[in-house]
Amino acid sequence: MNAYQNSKIGEVRLNDAYFAPRIAANHTNTLPANVRKCHETTRLEAFRLDWKKGMPNHPHFFWDSDVAKVLEGMAYDLILNPDPEREKELNEYVDLVCSAQQPDGYLNIFFTVALPEMRWKNLHEFHELYCAGHLMEAAVAHWQATGKRNFLDCMCRYADYIASVFGREPGQLRGYPGHEEIELALCKLADATGNKKYLDLAKYFVDERGTEPNYFAEEIKQLKRQAWPLDYYQAHKPVREQTEAVGHAVRALYLYSGMADVALRTDDKSLLDACERLWDSVVHSKMFVTGGVGSNPHDESFSYPYNLPNTTAYAESCAAMALVLFSERMLNLTGDSKYADVMELGLCNGAISGISLSGTEFFYANPIVIADNCPPSSGHNMTRTRQPWFGCSCCPTSFCRFIPHIASFAYSKSGDALRIAIPVAANGAVALDNGEFKFEVTGGYPFDGHVVFRVLSAPESPVALEFRIPGWCRKYTVSMQGELKKGFLVLKRAWKPGDEVVLDFDMPVELVRANPLVEEDAGKVALSRGPVVYCLESVDNGKLLSQLLIPGGQTFRLEPLKGLLDVPGITGKAIRETLPEADTLYSAARPERTETEFHAIPYALWQNRGDAAMTLWLRTV
């Protein structure tokens, strides 16, 4: 398959008002804060393997993955911000992790010091292969950032050992991961090393999943333990036969991302077809308007189609990031701009909402509504305000590695083509097959539809510039004529310094309505402008946001935000509906209506000015 690939980290550097501050905060605050937490909780020190039964800070079976994601983020940040002291610190942590490797290549804290007798014996519940995958991704990132091979070689030994344990040969286990992730990690390892064995192992894990006799069904039976249904692990049927996104949302989306990676590298059309069906299932019936996914708090899972509750929305940060990862893979595989639309939706809203502007506090779950009387925590890591850490801190550590990729998601390449999926203000120097292409992009996207793409230097031979025409955009103008392919305007020519492409995307405020099958949103609207979804906070609008109604047919105003980034908020007319018997639970009294104004902010920026109530969906009149 002839696919695009993301621009390399560092080839494109953002300088916009929305994403660039996040990338800067990741360097200055997020990474140091996560490193401190990994020390405070002894996650890093646990790699010394000196924990004994009865000692405090019992290791957990996912600790390896938390550390791995922080190290991966440190490596990518090192590419963006070279720093000898930071590199020294990273190398010391890498040495510590590698020191925990066993003679046979195995590397896992929990199953080395806490439960060694259970190695590979509870794949459906424990996270051995998941942790291995994150360590492999970290090793590839470390090699890319430093050129050092010690971590990469360590993980190759681990992958070699895993390949000897799992497979279809006599004496091997026919198992696969309970929490998927290693599939996509093995593809990265294969790309980095050129060793096809790792791709073959990734393909095995994808192909074997859900086949009969069902490995997890047999394992659960032998362990005599309660377990989730097989569809929770996406192990209820072979992946090519799956048509609906089910089970744990992060596991599912990591699986689908791994399937896309294997499909690309093996030219597997049947696997790509399955990916397309599953992506459609997520996006058309199981995705919140923010790009968040996963409705059920009790098991972090997808619910049945169109069950998208607001006050109990789970929408885990990791799941929103995973949908971005799946969508960017599908974009690179197919070239269809619909995948970029969803990637952009998550980046602008449901993924980035999980981290504070300071970069030091995090949402595990991302609610759609927070009432005035909502408690600080309602269980299952559902909190009213962002937290500095969680006992299960997959989300904070995921941001460490996710944020450095934002520019790479926006700008991708293939051969002599540069694809601009999200025209965020940036400077770029991208290596194409016919030479280096330098450019700058100016404008206020995603809050301003005026974009100027300026060529700084280019190869002598033609380069194709592919500008996405967003699915949300109804009217646009471009300064040059080109050919429209799958939602991308293609301009191919020999470029010279000073050439400009000017795009203007019409960006009115829209009142978005949900499918009537989403019962909680019936008769309500959400505010959006371009790819950005807005919400109302009590900081600007007072208490009892549920009293507010939005009249249709009005002209909205853009105004600067108070105490937030230099991006616009939305102001307009509203009606506040009150009952004369305010303390009565139910009343037949006629409500009173008074005219007022509302002030809306980007959903991703809520809860950055102190504890506040919030709503996204509003009744309309």
C-alpha cells in the first residue's frame, strides 16, 4: 500500500496560539512533573528489582508502561529541545530500565519481583505484553533522539524472547495481549531495525485474536476467576469478522491502530476493510461531539450505539488520544480527509481537554456536563477538577508522548508530496524524495480561517502540496486552482521561494444537533466554530447552567477570553428559565424567562480558572 507518513518530530515546529503553548508546557512542566511522580511512587526505583513482600509501594502490573511513556516523551522532547542535562537524565533512566532485564530477555517489574510464578499465565487480565509494547516504543524513540542503541537492543532481546514464547509452533503459546498495544509497537520496532520477525509477530497477535479454540476462554476457565466477557478484550471473534467497536475503548483503539499498521506493511486489504468498518462504528454511533469515546465508567468501555450520556460520560483521555492515533493511521493509509476531520476534532477538543494549560493537572475522564452540585469525585477516576496524578496514571503519562506529535499529525508526506491536514501556524523543513522543502504557515487556525502558506525553499522538481478542505467547512476560497482528491486540494508544480497559497475557510458559529437516537441531547444544541467545540462555564455564566436556553437565528460575537489563551470565545443572546418554587423537586408552576447573554469558551479550556460547573449541550428556542 502506498501510504503517507507523518512528518518526523522536529521537521515542523508549531508557533500558533493554541497548540504551541501545550508543546512548550510539556517541556517545562508536564515531563518534569511526571518524572517526579514516577520517583515519588517508586515506579522508577522499582526497576532495581529490590522490592520484597511486606515492603511498602507494592509494584503494579502496569507500572512499566507508565515509566516507558514518560521516557518516550522525554526522548521526543529531546529532539525538539536538545539539552545535555536532560539527555543525561534520560540515559540514566534507560540504564536503570535495561538493568531489570532477565537473562532470557524478559523485562517486567511485577512478574519478576511480585508474582514470578504467573509469568504469561494470565494474559487477559494482566498487562505483560502491553507493558512490553510501551517499552519498545520508548526504545525506538530513545534511539531516534540520541542515536544510542542500548535501549533498542534491550527491547530487541525482549521481542526475540516473546517471539519464542508466542506463535503456532509446537510448544508455543497461542495467546495474545489482554490489553493491546504491542501490535503497533512491534511494527515500529520492525521499521527501526529492518527485522521482519517483529512484523510477523505483530501480524500473529492480530490474526490469532478471537480465533477458536479461544485462548482467553480457556485461560479464564483454567484460572477459575471472574472475568469480563470476551468482547471486552475484543477477543469474541477474529478481527476481520468484527464490525462493531466493543469493549474497553483504549484497548480497542490500540488494536485497530495495530491492525492498520499491519495492513499497511503487509498490503492486507481484508484487514484494512475491517479497520474502515470499525472506525465507522466508532465515529457514527459511539463518539461524543468532542471526539471523546467510551461511555461506560464502570469498565471504561464503549456502550451500545448512540448511548452517549453527558453527566456520566467517561470519554477517557487515553481513548481520545487513541482515536487520534487510529484516525491518523487511516488518513495515511487511505488519503481520505474524513479521517483528518476526526483526528482534528480530537486534537482540538476531546484529547487536549484532558490536560490543564499548566501541563501539570489531568482529567482521566472528560465529562460533557458538570453540575453545580457534582461531587469532587464520583468514582472510577471521574473527577470534577483535573488532578496531578492517579493511582492508575495512564492518562498523564500518555500526554508526555502524545503532545510532541501534534505537528507530525498536522503535516505528513509521501514521495514528492506534502500533505497539510491541519494548517496550524508553523515553520517546516521537510525531507521529501526530491529534496528538502522549507515553508512557513501563518494565521490563527483553528480559530481563524485565513491561512497563508509561504514557500521558503524547494527542490527544482515539482512538489505536490495537498491542502485539506475540512468537512465542517461549507465555503472556502483558495488563491490557486488545483484538483480535489478525497477532500484534499492538490497543487503540484515547481515551487520557488516566495510563492504563496492563501486559503480562507468560512468559519461561522454553528448550532450542532445530535442524532435523535442520542436521547439525552434531544432538543439541545452544541456550539462549534470550525473544528472547535465550545462549552459554558459557571465562571462566566453563573450557576445553574441548565436554566439557559439559546435562541436560534441570532448573530454571535467573538470576544477575547478572560484569563485563558489568546483565542476567541463566543458571546450571544440567551434566556434564563427559572421556576418560582426553586426549592421544590417537582413543580407544575409556569417557568419565568428573562433575557441575558451567554459566554462560551473552547471545551478543551474549561476548568482552567478554578472549580466551575460546565455544560456543553444547551436547550434551544
